Amino acid sequence: MTQPSDFRIAVLPGDGIGLEITKPCEDLLSHVAAKVGGFGLKFETVPAGAGLYRDTGAAFPDSSKKMTERADAILLGAMGLPEVRYPDGTEISPQLDLRFDLDLYTGIRPVRAIPGINLPLADPRASNLDFVLVRESTEGLFASHGKGEIVNDQIAKDTLVITRDASERLFDYAFKLARKRKNKGHPGKVTCVDKANVFSSFAFFRSIFDERAALNDDITADHAYVDATALNMVRNPWDFDVLVTENMFGDILSDIGAGLIGGMGMAPSADIGDKHAVFQPCHGTAPDIVGTGKANPTAMILSAALMLEWLGETHTMETCTQAADLLIAAVDKAFEDGSLVPFELGGGASTETIFNAVYTALNDSL
């Protein structure tokens, strides 16, 4: 029998509404961990973000980086403020630094419809949406982050980079995920999303995908161009299972996916490497609603569930996986009757109201 373990969780509340949704999420996590048993969570608040940069001149100090490096998992609220920028005009983004510093090469963006949410697609199949976008997180066009060049105020250059090593790891993760989903009744299909008909870098990307697909012949593999994928994410997204793509394409497509399930407030995410992982909602800091109680914490809660699931997998701890499933089920139960409607979807459910509804649903299931 697995002995109880305390996992060290580095928490970066960040800026804006990140500060408002983080502590209640910690409380929810502590509650489900205590009820399920078999593991514990020790939260350590890590200073980072635009507000810190504004006040101290350091967005992500070395002391904070060391705290994330020694953590078992990292939970992040949201970072960045529109009016606080680096001298080159770019926004403060320690969340990107984490991806590069910890080699978090795989970005996971689940697209799953939550019962009771009024979805933008009228087709009844939309209520059963459940696919995952797997995004390379350390290279592609983002390889130029902080390295762009402007020549004589006439030409701007950012270089897209695709490497074999990162691509192989990315594709292997996508096939592993599809296999896991297949065991739960999903199709077991991975679609490589690229622009191989135009760019040699993406032809290379696709060729590596085909090599890895040959090593995973129990999973269906196919290809799609990114423009056609954007179209089909609106026209027939229920045909997808696992989509795998380059960093920038994934950045854009994941926002379309969020739109399909009600917006950024409903969209969780994870950035995963071989040793570390960061879990955060897809939304930003929303400074226009700070202090109003209107922030939707659902994406944060679901990101926390992804964290529990990852801890369960990486430490072979079934109690963590059980806690993740309970948290996801509690979110579904809280929303299923349609009465709980966040502000951005036209309702009046506050941050506190949504947390309390999930907490109640969780207690009912326990």
C-alpha cells in the first residue's frame, strides 16, 4: 500500500485575477487531498510577475526560480499587466521563462465541454466535445522569444526552429496520450497539424511524425494543414481526438478550442517536461475585472485537477488520480443544471459562488 506523501507545490499567483483565484484553489486542493487521503500538498508561494517587476525590477528572481526547480509541481495563476513591459516593448512573462528553464516541451490544452454550459456551436454533438491539443512549447516560432532582431528600422526577424529531439519527444507524448484516451473509449487517433506544403521546417516536422507513428501502429495517425484545422475546429471539432502541432500554431488553435467550450475561463492547460510541469488556466490577468469578484475560476480548478492527475501518473499514486477525477466530476456537477453561469458567459456567478458550488459538489461526492 502506498504510504502518504507530501508533495511540494510551488504556487505562482502572479498578477491581476491570478491573485484572486489561487488561494481558494489551494483550499479546494487541500480539501480533496485530505478527504481522499494517501497524500498531502505543501504549498509554497513564489514571487514572480509584472507587479514584482514594476516594484523591484526583477520579474522572476533567482530565488523564485530555485523554488520552482525543487518543487514536485508548479501551479500558476496568471501573469502580466498591459502597462508593465520590458524595455523592448514585450510583456512580462515568467510563465514563458519556466517553459525554457525547465524544458517543458509539451503543452497540453484539453478541449472538453462541461455539462450545463451554453456552447457557441448549435450542433448537439458539441455538448460531447472532448479532444486535446498537444503543443510543442519550447521552440517553433517561440524559439525567437527575446532574440528577435530589427535591422535599421526596416526589417524585423524572428526565426522558427524545429529540432528532431523536441519533435520526437512531443510526438511520443501525443501517442502515449492517445493510447491512454483510447483505453477510456476515445478513438485513439493523433493528427499532425502543420504547413508542410509550404515550409521545409514543417515538412521536416511531418516526416519525424511519420517515423514516430510507425513505432506506434496501434494508434491511428493522420495529417492536417493548420488552416484546414482551424476551419474544422469550428465546423466539425467532434472528429478530433489528439492534435499535435508547433508552438505558435498551437497557441492560436488552443484559443479556438477554448472558444468552443465557453471561453478562456473554462480552459485549463499544462506544460510538461521530463522532470517538471506547470499547470495554469489559459486566460490572462484580466486587469479590467480585478477586485470585482467576476473572475471565473473554473479553468484554474481544472488545471489543478490536471496537476493531481500528473502527480498520480508520475509517482504511481492512485489516490492522486482519484482526487483529480473527483475534482473534475465536482466541476461538472456544479454546472450541469445550467444555473451556474459565469459573468463572461452572460451570468452573475461570482468567483466565490463558483468555488462554493464546486466545493459543495465535491463534498456531496465524498
